[in-house]
Amino acid sequence: MAVIINGRDLTIEQVISVCRHHEKVELAPEAIEAVNKARAYVEKKVAEKAVVYGLTTGFGKFASVAIDTDQTAELQRNLIISHTCSMGKPYDQKYVRAAMLLRANSLSRGNSGIRLETLQTLIDMLNAGIHPIVPEKGSVGASGDLAPLSCIALGLIGLGKVEYKGEVIEAKEAFEKTGLKPVVLASKEGLALNNGTQMLTAVGLNTLYDAMHLMKIADIAAALTGEALHAIAKAYDPKTHLLRGHQGQMDVAGNMRNLLAGSGNALPLHPTKVQDPYSQRCMPQIHGASRDAIMYVYEAVSREINAVTDNPIVFPDDDEVISGGNFHGQPMALAFDFLKIAISELANVAERRTERLVNPALSEGLPAFLVKDGGLNNGFMIAQYASASMVSENKVYDHPACVDSIPTSANQEDHVSMGATSARTAAMVLDNAQKVIGIELAAAAQGIWLRQELGEKGIENLAPATKAAYEHIRSIAEPVEKDIIMIDYLAKFDEMVKDNSILEAVEKVVTLK
């Protein structure tokens, strides 16, 4: 079923269906009406030779330069080709597709003044799988994502390179292959296309979506570690968590109770210890705080994907064109900086639990580095090194980009959000965190297997939910009996985290919040 856009009702899940699964996109009837109405108003203002930013003036520092009405089309074309200053490796296709959809959705609200045929061509490109090549670097997040969105608009006018059916070809060639026609920009249209936050939001949205799965997988990893280390399950009693009242904390504690229900390894009380270390006992508080932060970002992104973020904004019913600052990326910059910190903490505590699994002084009797014949074999020794490396790297990425600013456009744009950097570094943090939690899954499963080898019935005593996780792991990766090439082994765990297969296996037994 096609995703119908009107600038008001788009969901994060619909964006994912379009950018990752190539769901078709259509304009709602009310959007067509609104777009046509706004365009008629723009053409009226141009005919009246009204002084309107971006219609009959230059851009940025050139806002005071008047432009003749017969040059308005050239003005818009020049805007796009001059602003294609992105550099670096290209964004992944899913990000470009998401940005194209988000820009189309914003324009469909009817406050940007774009022609219907221009907007429809953008949607047709998306549906045909024509994806402009957009280098990653070059946006300061105000006036929106000027450089990357200009690269998308460049493809729309039949210039530059695009990816089509797995090949990088000239945009003109892709149009010829699909029967589409490049757009010749009219007044206001270049500005409507490149003034907005859609590229940074596209990257952050995809990261957010994966983080929402990762926060559940982190609970699964912690539960498996709890099985391997004989965690005290009483720490997850709802009475404790209700007293503090944070929703994320209560949800995680509930997940842990469900994951460990029926376990013979992680008992309510332990005969030889009173309480677990923080990485296990305080896990609802730690994971829960990250969960609350992630859900805050979900709400912020849900608003942003239905926002009008270009400038000036057209209000035909009020006979007004207002120059404002909706393109400024600060709301998303703050959100995505918050997101990457939240994701980092999931990885930080996972690495600490991994350390407890491999360290014989902390592992409740497990063999050093989770291997038989230690000394001859090194087991998971360096797997923990890898985790430590990635969580430390994340701490560099975690520096909030939004607190930085550098003036642009001859100081006309004297505060910028750096939101694109926030989003890009959040994606980098996510990748590291997925790998770190994958390593914890590998180590925890190894610990459970070793309990069985030691005669403790570690596998037999698993809860139904953790048993489902363990069996899924063993369907992909055997226990490590002696030293093996770990790069290939750990890659399997990274993949099961990223494809959510470990989560799907567990949720056949219990439903996680």
C-alpha cells in the first residue's frame, strides 16, 4: 500500500517503509489543492514585482540585491548549482530516499510555493528509484541542509550523478531510462527544495529507528549475562521501580522480569551474595534512562518530519510571505546529540558486563576469558578489548555538535546548529554500540555454555525467553572450544543485532516493551 503524504500525518514507520523497503509514495488530494493554491499566490506576487526574499532578491548576504522578474528562473537554477558543495563519500541510499520523502512531505503542506509538477517529479524520482548522489559532508544545519539538499535538487533538474538500479549514472540518462523529464525551475522553487532540515533528519531518523530495536536487544543481552553470572532477579521487582516512577526504568525492569521468568540461574535471591554490581543491579535505571531519551527523540522527530522548514513561508489565505527561521536545525541537533549519548550508555554498560564475564575475579567461577585450557587459549580476552575500543571511540563522537557554531554567509547566518554532524555521529555511535552489544551476546552465550560444561546445568536452567535467545545464537554460532578466528565469529553477532533476528527469536516467546 502506498504512503499518502499531505505534510501532516507522516510517521517514522512510514518513512522506514519508503526508504528501506521502497514503498510507493502518492500525494493526498488535499495536498494537491494546497500546493496549487500556494503556487498561484507566489506567481501573483512575482507578477506584482513584490520584494520577497528569494523570489525577487538574492540569498543570504545578497538578500538586499534586487532581481528582475525575468531572471527569477535563472536565480533558482544558480542557487542549486552553486550550493552543491557537499564532499566526502556518498550517503547510503536509505538516507537519500528518506530525505527525498521528507522534503516532498514538507512541500506538500502548501506553504512553500512550489509547482505541483515539480513536487510530483520529485516523488516520481523516488518511486522510480532514481537516487541523487549526495556526499556526506558540507551541511552546518542552518539554513537547513543547503549543500546536500541542493545535490538532490541537482538530480531533479537533470544534472549531476544518480544511483539507479545499482549503477551510478548521469541524471539525464536515468530520466531517459524511466521516461521522466527533468524540471526547469521556476521562481521560489530552488529555495523551496534546498532550504530545510530533511537530510540531517533522514540520517537521525534511521539511527533512531535502529536504536529503538537496540534498546530491547540490550535488555536481552543483559538477561543472558544475568543467566551466566547468576544475577539476583529481585533487583527487578516492580515495587522498587514504581517508587522512582521513570517510565523507561519501569519498562526495562518489566522486560527483565519477563526475560528471566522461570530461570534456574538468575534467582530472586542468591545464597552467597546480597546484591549484584551496578552493571547488573542498576540496569533498569541505566537502560531505562537511555530508553526515555530515545523516546523523547522519537517524539521530536515525529514533529519534524511533518514540519515546514523552508524560507520564506507562504500563507496565501493571509496574503503574507514571512521570512523566518524554520530551517534552523537546532531542535534536531539537540535531539540527535541526546540520542547518541543515550545509545553510548547502552554500549558502556554492556562493555562493563562483558568485562565481568571474562574476568575470573568477577565472573562467579567461570574460566578466565571464557575458554577451556586458558593460557594455551586466549578465548574472549581481546573481544573485550574491542568493546573497550569502541565505547571509548564513542566518547569522542559523543561531544555535542550542537554546542558548536561558526558564522556563515558573511555573518548573516551567525548561529548554526551543526545538526548534520549530530546526526552523522549518532549513526557512527549506533554502529559501535551494535557491535559492543553483539560481543556481550557472544560472551554471555559462551558463559552459559561453560556453566553446562562445568556441570551446573546452565543451559537447562535457562528461562524460556533466554533459552530462545541462546538457541538462536547457537543456530548461527557454535561455542568456542579453543581459539578461532574471532573476526568472523563476532561478525555473526553484529549481524544478528543489526538484522534484529535475535529480537525476533525472543519475541516469539515474550513481548518486550
